[in-house]
Amino acid sequence: MSRIHKEHLQAGYIFGDVINQEYIYLPSGEVGADEPLAVLETPSKREDLTLDEAVRMIDTLTLKRCKHPLLGEKSF
């Protein structure tokens, strides 16, 4: 698990694949929570992931920091 990806999520950065419209980010309401939930957003669904699951998905799918079409470069 990438500690850097985890820290970047907690800082509000968005990871994704713009071509496939897949994004993972931490909503502002989850910052500082004991067990924050990140969001996996695809064209067909949105689902919650634990922070560890989100980091695994970023690593597995080789997602990069990107710009979300509605949120911009950071989720908060």
C-alpha cells in the first residue's frame, strides 16, 4: 500500500482515469474521521471504500492524480 497515495487522498487530491471516467477521492466530510470512506465513482455507480481499499484500487488500476469534471483538481 502506498503511504503517499493515502496522504494525497487525505489532502484532497483526486485520482482517476479520465478516459474511462473512473475517479477515487475523499469527500471533505470524511477528513478527520476515525475511519474515513473514500468514493469510487464510475459512469454507472458510486460506492464507498475504506481508505485502505481506495489506495489498493489506485495501485491496482494505476490511477493517476487528475482533474474531476465537476470537482476540479481537489475534492475540497
